[in-house]
Amino acid sequence: MKLTLGLISRYRTLADLPVANTTAQALPKDRRARFEICVVDDQSFDAGRTLKNFGYRFAEIGDIKKIDEVSAYPIVLCDLMGVGLNFDDRKQGATLIREIRHNYPSIMVAAYSGASASSEQAKAAIALADRFIKKDADNDEWTQALDSLIRDASDQRKIWLRIRRSLVDDGIDTKALLILEDAYVRSVISGKSNFDDLTEVAAKRGLSKFAVDVINGLVSSAIFRAFTGS
């Protein structure tokens, strides 16, 4: 379907959302606390004991058997060794990162490991993850990395661009994409506690199962609550 300027002008777009502040400065504790960060690790997340004093919240869930176990979290920290054995016992955590990024493109994923960045698993993860963090990083390095992930997860435009890229790769038509973006932007602007408008549009457009799953993944996550602080 050919879209005219008049038709397009009826829809809200990302241009209607504020530009995120990307200044690389330390975030206040209350903003850090809006985001519960999922930790996928077969061992205790030792760095978390200190980082909690800086305002971060962590949910340590161990290794996972299904990707949807991380769907409710806006940020995931994934170890590279000893996890993902239910998916690929060679690449391990790197495979989990790939699957999370594919199925839940709105989730920010950081790889962390005690292994060298030149290891096979680390190289694979670095190519896929939003960040790579060494397990023995000091507090300054950890807080800078986590604050960067929180800024990205708070960026309403960036979140939709990631969703949109996945939908385009899936072959969604231009009109459906325009209507979905309109519903997303209106939901964010309205400050509703959920994405009801987006869910309704997705259900009516006859989207592929993958596209519906991507939208539902966004709706079921805590990202929108983090946008509004609710």
C-alpha cells in the first residue's frame, strides 16, 4: 500500500518522543532502583553485594531452561561459562545472549565473564551483547557499565528502534509498522501503566507469530514502568 503524506501525518512517530539525555554521568540511586537487573549465572553474583549499596537491584535466577524466564526484565547480565547448557554446551552463555536478543530485542543484554575477552565464548558474546564486563571490574567500571545499560533501557526511541528492526527483518509491511509505532508512541505519551493500545493493534493486524511474540515481550516486560517510574 502506498502511503501519502496526508496519511502519514495522522500517525504519531518517534519524532513525537523526547530525545534521551545520554550524558555519561552517574545516575541517582532512585533511577537505578527503577530497574531490576536479571543475573543469569550458575554461581553467586559476588559483585552484586557491593553494587546494591549504589542503588542497583538484582534478581539472581541461576541458569535458565527457557528464554522466556528473562522476559520480564529490562536488563540482563549473562555469564558466559556454566550457563546456557540447555541450549549449546559449547558456546554456553553466548547462545543465551543471541536468543535473548533475537526473541526480546527490547532487553539490554550485557555479557560478563572472568575469562579473557579473547576466548571463544567472549568473542561470540561481544559480537552479540550490548556490553561486555569483566567479573573482576572495579566499582567504577561496574557502575559506568550499569548506568549506561539503564540509560539505554530508558531511551524510549532506542527501544522502539530495536523492536522496529526486528519487525522489518521479519518482513512486516510498512502500513502495519506505522500503525504499531503510532500505538507505541501514544502509549508512552499517555503514561498508561501498560501497552494496551499496542497489544490491541498487534492482535488486529494479522502479524506473524514472531512479530506478535516480540510485541508481547515488550508489553510483558518492566520497561514501560521504568519509562514512567510507576
